[in-house]
Amino acid sequence: MKVLVIGGTGVISRELVRQLAEGGMETTIVNRGQRSVSLPRGVETLQMDRNNKEDFAKLFENKRYDAVIDMVAFEEEEARQTVDVFRDKTDQIMIVSSVAAYERPIRPVPTRENHVSLWKTDTGYTYGYKKAVLERYLNTESEAGVPITIIRPSLTFGDGARNVGVLRQNMGILERIRQGKALVMFGDGIHPWSFTFTPDLARMMIRLLGNSRAIGEAFHLVSQEQNNWLDLYYGFGKLVGREPELVHIPSPVLYRQNPGLFGHIYFEKSHSGYFSNEKYLDATGDDFTSMSLDEGLAQLKDSWERDGLTVDPELDALEDSMIEAVSRGYEALNAL
């Protein structure tokens, strides 16, 4: 197949491009060229800012691809651009959305694609709402005959990920556990979540390319392993040989303390996030076993150490101050 990837250098994109190339796909990526990454041999790179709409459209005026994968469409306008440019130049347009587009709370669990509604209003979680608006637009184009496939990953980690942890504290998780310092956990931490790793997500996306059963459909592409948020932190603890100490804070309290930092926790991750892959399995006949949480976290730790990732001092100080404040509150409560 001849495949175009819009993006191609992000955490998920790099793994996708690697697997496309290794699978013998004729792969081209297009982006602004602002990230210096090592690409597999044979991958063609086109440098273009999609915000230069006329130049972007002209670049692909006489090009055709079997599939176009847009990894960086975060709003309706960007999805509309992709559809307008490629509707007559490809057999499949794959757009990456997110389970964040689902209105919360979600029922039932595990959740299938037709069990839930998309966000109808922007309640404060703008990322999820914009993904919902994007999907509604794509659905109208799909009904009009444009060959669209929507992908809904859950929280996905991989080589280079920098969005791990309640405070997005990344390497700070490992260092705090090593030092015996407590970590913030939202709520009780036992609600389910589908943690996914890039090798699995990329594999599933590729299995849907050229698949007629994927046209006009949306798919969860998530880990099949059942985990909760405590598992994530205890998994890191196993890597450093020490059980983490967790201080539990309700998600509404976290959100009021810092809406920008904890919006993703309050609006999305404080609700159940265990999603079914059945629709994908039915469409592809895939029989793979997901990478385990322990395997994925070990690879993540290795990548942080390889990249020389260090602790963010501001996040570390914030976590200290929050834990100290909560401890004082517990003392006052116990005194009653």
C-alpha cells in the first residue's frame, strides 16, 4: 500500500511509521519539520505546515494514496482540511480521535463504541469537546460517502512519552518512589482504565488499513489487559524495587486547585475508562495479545533514562506542597 501520514514524528506516529515501513508499505510523512527524529529507510518526508492551506492543497494536487492517516487533527477545521484535500485522492481517510470525546460518566463497562454519546457541550474539558465536534463533522462526511475510519485510542504511552502520571510528572514518579516520597493519587485509584502502548496501537491501526469493514466506522484501539490506576503506580514501584506511598485526593479538589493541570483527571480519568476491542477484533480477525502493563512501563523507564529525562522541580515542589496540605487536613479531621 501507498500510505501518507500527516504528522509522523509524535510518540504514536513514530511507532506507526516504523511498523508501516517494516511491513513494506510505501510510506510518506508530511509535517512542519520541527522535530528531528530518525526515520526508517525509505520513508519519504514532505515539509509543509498544514496551516498554509493553499500550499498544502497544492502539494497534493497530483498525488494519490491508498490511505491517508491524520495523526494531528485536533479540531473540526483540521479534519475538514484533510477531507477536502484527499476525498478524491485516496481509498481511506483514517482520523485519530480519542475516547476523551465521550460524555461522562460512561456506562456500561467495558464500553463498546455504540454505548455512549459524544460531548454535547464544552463543560470545561475543551480537548474532549473538540474531538467530539470533529467526530460529528466526520460522521456527516462519512454518510455522504467519504471513506472515513475514526480511531479512538485511550491513554497511550510509548517511547518518548511525557504525559505520564496524575501530575504528568514522568521521571518524577520513579524518583519519588526511590526516595520514599509520597505521590498524589486521585480518588481511590481503583476504577478501571485501558492503558495502551504504542506498538499495540500502531499494529491495530495498520490492520484496519485497506479493510472494507473499517470504512464508515469508529473503533476503540486499546489494551485488552484490565488495569486500574493503582496498577500504574505499583508497576513503577516494581521497577525500582519499592512500593509507592500514595496520598489520595478527590478529583474535584485537584481540579479546583489547578484546572489546567487536573482537567483531564476531573473530566475524563476519574470515570471508568475500560473499553472493548470487540468491534476491532470482529473486523480484522486479529488474535494478538496486548503488551502487558509491566512490559510497557519497563520500556518507558528505559526510554526516559536513555533520553536523560530529569525530574521537573516545579511539579515536584507542587506535589510536596499538596501532600503537606492534605496531611494537615487529615490531622485536623482526626482531631475531631
